[in-house]
Amino acid sequence: MNGWRKLETGMLDKETFHHPEDLRLYVLILLNATYQGGVQVGERQYVRSLRKLREDLWFYNGKKIDEYSHSRIQRSIKRLEKCGWLKAEKYEHGYVFTLRPTKDFACAEYLS
């Protein structure tokens, strides 16, 4: 897979990913933006609506399937933007997510 970033265990210890939805959202965008099968606008970009993000990030809550709320996903997007992991541009029908360059040596070749 071209452009894959190695997820270090130190990444999970960061304060940024204190909320589980932040990590799940970032990995979802990362996989879809770097892999050829995603909806791509440009290099390291991905387009998705909030409704579709809710469907993609479903989880089991006990014995039933549950989804994050729109406001929870929006807060997660703002936290990821504030920490510099990605840039999100809001449009009428959804968001365009652009992954920010990272200082990770594992993907330095892909980002140059």
C-alpha cells in the first residue's frame, strides 16, 4: 500500500487521541485518503458527509449498534484540526479532509 503511515504505540498515548472517536476518525480518513479506492479529490484528500461518517464509525454499545452524534464528530474534527493532524473544509454537502504532512520518518518518502 503506497503512502501507509505506521501507527506507533506512542501515537495512542498522545493527549490528542484521548477520545476514541478522534483516533477512529483519523484512521478512517487516513486509509481512505491514501488508498486508491477512496473518493479522492487530490493528493491526500478525502470527501465525506457527516451522515456518511456517522455510518462509517458505528460501534457496538452493549448488544446494539450505535453511532456517534453529528456534534460529537464535529468536535472530533475540530480537535484534529487544532492539533494539526488534518485540515477540514466544510462545504454544503460535506467536508473535504486534507491530511497534513507529518514528521514521521516512515512516510517521509511518500510525502516528499
